[in-house]
Amino acid sequence: MRASRFVSAVALSVCAATLVGGCADGGDGSAPGSVPRSVRAQDDLLKSAESTLVRRCLTERQVTARADGGDGQGRGAAPRREFPYGIDDPGWAARHGFGIPVERSSRQQEAGASKEQQRLSDALFGTGRRELSTRTATGLVVQANSDGCLAEAQRVLYGDLDRWFRTEVTVNNLAAAAHRRVTQDPVHRAALARWSRCVAPVQQADSPGELRSAWQRRARGLTPREATALQQRFAVAEARCVRRTDLARTGARLEKRYAAELRAEYADVIAEHRRLRDHGLRYAVRHDL
């Protein structure tokens, strides 16, 4: 399996989304001109520094990044919550369903990117042969270009683009690897089978993912109001059965164990990633980014 433009899905949210406004101060009480103490403030500093370097690169290439004015969720979208092993809040499900917006005009949303957007994407992520490549703990091969402004910013900030790309992708994928191990665990599979039997009177489904797919199939011939009502009905059934079978708690308990195992397996990569982060933090402070 290959993700050839990983940065377009992940780095854009870190970099391009802050191109206009940058990131706020972490506010953790660190002395001016020093590396912040809290991880959150350090993350904010690295995002801000990366965005500043990207803006400079785009300016040199005479490419303009414009804010879209959105909040990333869209009008009427459900508040963001993570339910990695099925919705376990019936009240939330009754209000927001699966949290999936009901599309009213899919054809309009399928319009291709404009030339200006494509030019910005090419400048940010580069073009041509993808020189950066690594394999994650889930077996996913991730590739990216090294000639875009994002890569240039990371090369300057972290000192070694190849090592940064490899460790950043690997570390960021460890949560997905832990989740994958959970879904393959016999204890989780047994809980999932109980959940499937519980939800069957409402809709046959072997997993919460299949329940969403079933809703999407049935919603195609419905009005937006009918589709929303069906989504809420399915989501409430999911949540009640997740509660009844302890599916979410089982997943969370197993994930904690597998996450610890993965941190031990990838300790060297995590340590290298931390060293590169420290390099970036010192560079950002030294150059007032």
C-alpha cells in the first residue's frame, strides 16, 4: 500500500493552514528567548517556525497562499470527537449521528482544483519523482517530494530532511499501528462479535465501519432530512451496543498495552525524532521564528 502524497493529507493541516495567521504563543511561562517547557508550547513553536519558513519560500517563488476563511469543520458540522472503537455516547449520537455531514450537492463538491490551488500545492509539496520514502509500523509506504517549500522549511529547521521525514512519519503512525493491533486481538474481536449481534435488529453490520457504509448506501435515495434521521438512528444503536458490550473500553485497554509495546519497539526512532525536534526548537528560538 502506498501513500505518495502523505504531506498533502497531514502536513497541510500543520503548515498551510497556518500560513496566514501563524501559531499562538504556548503561554507556559517560559522565559523569553528560551525553548518552551510544555510539549504543547513546543508543538506550537515548531508549527509557527515551519509556517514562517514556508511563507518565505513561497514569497521567493512568487506564490501566494490565501486563507479560505473556514474553520475546518463546515457549517453545522458536529464537534470533533474521537471514537476509535465505536461511539460510546448515546446522547452525542442522538444529536450528531456519526458526525458525518449529509451532502446536498455532491457534484458541486467534486469540482477539480483551480490552477491557482494546483500551483500552491506544487510549490508546497514539490513535483516530479518522490525522493523521500519510508515504511511505517503498519506496513504503509509513505513517499514525498524533497523540492517543495514544506521540505525546504523542514530541511532548514531540523537539519536533516531525510531523517526528519523518516522519524516524523514513523512516530506519527504508531497510534495507527496500535489501533491495528487492537483490531486483530481475539479479545477485541470477541467484543466486536457481541456488538454485531446487539446491533443486528437495527442493521446487520460486522463493525461500526460497516454500519456507516450501510447508512451511506441507504441514504443515497433519501432526502437530507431522512438521511440525517437514519444516521442518528444507526448511530444511537451503535452507541447503545458499544456501551452494552463494553467494546470501547476493551479497545482502549488493549490500545494502552500495544502502544507501550510499540514505544519499546521503536525506542531508537522515537529518541532520534526527539533529538531532531530539539534541534528545530533551538533553531526556532535562535532565529526568532
